[in-house]
Amino acid sequence: MGVRIPHHAELADDALVAGLAVEDGDAATAFVRRFQAKVYGLALAVTHDRALADDVAQEAFVRAWRAAPTYDGRRGTVAAWLLTITRNAAIDAVRARRTEPADDEELDRLLQATLAGGSSDVTARDATVNVEAGQVLDRLRGVPPEQARAVILAVFGGCTAEEISKRDGIPLGTAKTRIRSGLLRLRAAAAERIGGEGDAGG
């Protein structure tokens, strides 16, 4: 009489997802073990908080389990699919931590300091975000004021496009355009800065 040898750990990634889709417990266990390090690593990179990253990792695997029946290997690898789910879960978790927009007085101080060329240290501390806030705010001063204002309200103030629309008395579409355009300008400025450093280093 032969002894059954566990084989799930040897299955291909897409086979494990297929197992998730039919609620195969062994496949689920093997799936988590195979990807838990990558999922947690990405969650931590986005949240910068170990406890929150743990929660995000758990949520990512739950979402993957729910989405398993719709996975299509022709659209990308299992790892890419799962990490996209993880990134979205991490972003949702970070946003949930600041669902309440900053109060008007705080936002006005941040806007005035940034657009008027105030201290980067002060505005970075007020923004309370886990990015290189000082550099971001410096770059914002090179962005058209209406776009910079929209980005500050959205990214640092936690305001939605609808809230910015009401606050500034502008159409919702205009608010969305200003946020998008401002972020694109910031990205371009960052790319130029990196390129300049590369040229200087060469």
C-alpha cells in the first residue's frame, strides 16, 4: 500500500490558483507559503508599518482567493496578478488611515506655506506622510498654483476630487484634471531630477 505524498508545493503557480478557485485547502496553504514573503514585502514597502503590512498581506490573500475563479494566465503571471492585488490593498489601507480630510485651518497653513515658498521642514511635518515630503513640496512650487493646490488637498489633505470641487467652487471634472495634471508634472520633475543626478554622476 503506497503512501500519498503531498504534491501541492510542487504545483505550478497557476495550478495553485486553480486550487484556490475550488477551495482546495492544501492548495491555499501552499499558495500562501509560496508568496507570503513577496506579498508582505510589498505591503511593507507601501505602508511603512509592520502591523499594517501584516493586515494588508492577509487581506491580499483573501482578495486573491475571491478573485481566483477569474484569474486569466494570458494576462500575466500569478505573481504579477497577486502583487497587483497586494498593492491595491495596501493603498486602500493607507487611504483608510486618513479618511477624514485635514481641517481647514491646517490645510490653509499648508497651502500658504507651500505655494509661498515656506519652510519645507514645516510643511513636511504638517503633511505627515511617509514620503520625501520636503522634496515633493519643493517641486510643487514649480507647478501651476491651481494644480499644486489640488495635489496638496488630495495627497496631503486626504480630500477627494468631489471635496476639492466643492471647496474651490469648480466643476468636478476640473478638480480631477488639476489633480491628474499636477501629479504628472511632479512625476516629470522627479524624472528630470533623477536624470540630472545621473548626468552629474557620469
